[in-house]
Amino acid sequence: MKYQKGVLQSRQTTVAMFTRFVDSLVILASSVWVAYYFVELTDAANYLAAFIAMMSFYAICELQHFYVSWRTTPFRMEAWRLSVNWLFAFLVASSADSMLDFNMFSSITHQLTWFGVTWIVLLLYRRLLKMILRAARGRGYNTRQVAIVGAGRLGQELAKRINRSPWMGLNIVGHYDTSDYVESDHPEPIARVLGDLEQLVSDAKDGIIDRVYIALPVSKQAYIASLVNELADTTCSVMYLPDVFTFELLHARSDNLGGLPVISIYSSPMDGSNRILKRAFDLVVGSLILLLISVPMLVIACAVKWTSKGPVFFKQHRYGIDGHPIKVWKFRSMNVMENGDKVTQAKKGDNRLTPIGGFLRRTSLDELPQFINVLQGSMSIVGPRPHAVAHNEEYRKLINGYMLRHLVKPGITGWAQINGWRGETDTLDKMEKRIEFDLDYIRNWSVFLDAKIVFLTIFKGFIDKNAY
């Protein structure tokens, strides 16, 4: 059997071929123009810089499958990918200049100006191209007539997104569904149901459809296989949408395994560069905060020692990332050191609290030593709050998806806490709500979300009516 490089291949278009050429032209032209501005004369070294950057940019874009159809993708995603690729190409050219001492740039200002000018022009011309294509599609040019197979939840969600994005140039002909489809069992679809799958094949053969999106649930696999076979006798492009609504996805993403498509259902966002960004954020922000709170922490430590017998710090066993045990640092706020199979949550007026324990817990000052955990790497500044091991073992049996919160490091503050879900969880509903926000954080994680949570914690995270 002949070896297959991969089942899935990126779709090449005329626009993609055009942008390949223009990208190289922009890099060359901006290099010459900026060099002329700074030194009033271009030489071989300037052209060498442009050549190295062009080749690097092209190679990186090819490896990243950047030159594909962006018809159905928002411009911000294309712009982000382009920016990252150009940054790497610029770094390659700059590194070559440093190592080989070619003097490709007259100054650091010349170098940075070239980077900025090229980046801006690359973005601007692509934005202009997108606007031209959008205008053309609005006038009926470069459009596609599409049929959606399936009028259920997935098919209707697809129809909504197409209708919200006229710049894609996709005109919905209608829905088609299986013969056992009953319209009264579903909400009214965005586009009307034109018939069953036999009618779809007939319409496709008549040439009134350019593209077919199959959006049937996984229970209809037999219908899907039969339909794909029938559509092979037409000239339609056929697209298949996995039924993602069958599962409650957590940070879902597509991948490939030796060329075979794979969709993750439960996945941690802390892979590769994300892990590095998260750790860098924790180290920089954590070090600054620890520096600012060092004196208050010393005062609190003295107060804990003077007002009650026992150690200043209480290290409790918790679950960290991937469910591995960690020891979480806290200022001791109780006269007991519960750390076993049964841990009783603090209640209002709890007689186990030290003289200053209630104040420390209400203001979250007892949590400040956890910045030591952050620098150690066992915790993050932002993440799901770590629960006692005993509570984990209790709630993992009661709440579906509870342990998925351990796909990331536990945090000092979190999305649940700034939304009011902190303190005692004396009912299952309260814990379920906290877990809902924890999983929502993992699903939508970004460094900007972490920064937002840290900022909001200043106003919402320290004092809460539920904390005692």
C-alpha cells in the first residue's frame, strides 16, 4: 500500500497564491525603502536582510499552513498568525546579522523601523484585500451556494454563524435532513428545510449547490456514509462538521495524529508556548506582589505568633495540576491543624478561629503566603482555588467533571472567586456553581483573562460576605 503523508490537506486558493507573491514583495520593498531612508543608499547587505527575512517568512508560513483559504476565518485570527510568523522571520534575519556580522542595519532604530514598517504594510494590504473581497461578495461575486445537511442543533448553529458573517460569501440554499426528521421536534430552523437527502443529491446534480456542509449528529453515521457516497457523483465540495454538541467540550481544539484528524474533548490550555506565558506571568507578577506585601506579611506573621500558640504557617495537602499532591501555604487562622481524611469548612462564628483568624480569612490575608507556592511552581496566581484533599474525594463523586479543574495549576484567586463563589460551600449547588466558573476559566483561558482577574481581585476578591 502506498504511504499517505496525511489524510487532511490545507486548501490552496488563488488568493493564497497571490498573497505568497505580495508578502515577498512587501518584505523586499520595505527593506529597500527603510534602508534608503536611513543611509540614502542601498547595498548588498540590505538586500541580504530582505532575502533572509523573505525565505524565513515563507518557510515559517508553509510549516504553519498559513497560505490557505481564510474565507471563513475572522481577520483577527489571520492577523495574529501573520504577526507571529513575521516576528520569527525578523528574529532569524536579526540573528543572522549578529552572528555573521554582515552590517545589514545601520542602527537599532533602522532595524526596528524595518520590522514595524513591514509588519504594518503586511497587515494593511491583507486588510484591504479582505475588504475588497467582502465588497465583491456583497455584490454577488465570488460567492458560494451552500446546503446544510441537518436541521438540528449543529446545523442551526452553522446557519447562524454563516448569516452573521456575510463577508464569507456563503449563501444558504436551505437545510436538508433525513426522512425521519420531524419539524415539530426541533426549533424553527434559520433556513427552511427543502427536503430529504435524496432531494439534496438531486439538487446537487442539477448544479444549484456549490458546497455541502454535513451537520448530522453522530447517531446518523449510516446516513452520512451513504450521503458521502452519493455526493461523489456530483461536482459539489463536501464538508463534514463533527458533532461537537454531543460532548461538553473543555478547551477543545483540532489536531492530527500522523495525518489523521483528532478533536480533543478535554484538554489543558497549558501546553507549549501557553505554559511558558503562564509561568512568565506568574514569576513577574508574583515577584512584584511578593515584594510589595513582604512588610505586611511580616506584621501578620508576628500577630499570628503573638495571639495564639502554634506555628505561623499552616501547610495543607491539596491537589495540584494533574491531581498531583502539593502543600499549600497559609497563615494559620485556627487553633486546629486539620489535614486528614475529614476537613470541616469554616463556618460563621466558628470557635476554632484564633483571635485574628476571622479577620485574616474574611480579608483573604491568610492566603498571602501562597505567593511562595507561586514562585515554587506548585500554584499559579490565577486558577481554580485548591480544595482540601478530603473535599476533592467527596465532590468528585457528586459533580460530573469536578476533577477537570486540575487540568491547570490551582490559583490564589480565580474566575469563581471574583464572581462571588468563594467561602463555605454548605450546599451542593454552591460547589457546582464554583466548578462551573472554574471550567469556564479553563475553557477561555488567556494571559489577558489572568490580568483581568488579578485587577478585579483588588476590588472583588479580598472581602466577601461568604468568607469567614
